[in-house]
Amino acid sequence: MIKEINTIAEQENEIYGDKDLQELGEGATVTSEEIKVVAQKINDKLEVLAENSEKKAKTVKKNRRKRRKHLRKSY
């Protein structure tokens, strides 16, 4: 198995030399517009996550108040 790995690595080195593999995107061009689109998608997802976190925090606080109120009544 190690011989197979070494053979594959040698073949890749013959093809790519010191360059990165194609999967890593060497030589790919990215425009500023593409970056803006991706940044907006990330911001949208972060906004949704923040909203969900705020909703969860409110629910936790509300439940905590209910438990405290219930505990006070039981004393």
C-alpha cells in the first residue's frame, strides 16, 4: 500500500511539480463581484444565526422566570 501511495505521489509531482493540485484552485481567478456575492451569503447566514440565538436566549430567560416563579410558590 505504501508503494502505491509513493507511486501516486511521484506521478502527481511529475504532472504538477511544485504547483498545488487543481483541486486547491491554483490558477483560478476570482472576481470582486464573486467575493461580494459570497460575502453577502455569509452575512445572511450569520444574521439568521444571530436571530435564532436571540430567540433561544429569550426562551431560556422566559423558562427560567417560570421556574423561579414556580419554585417561589412551592416554598
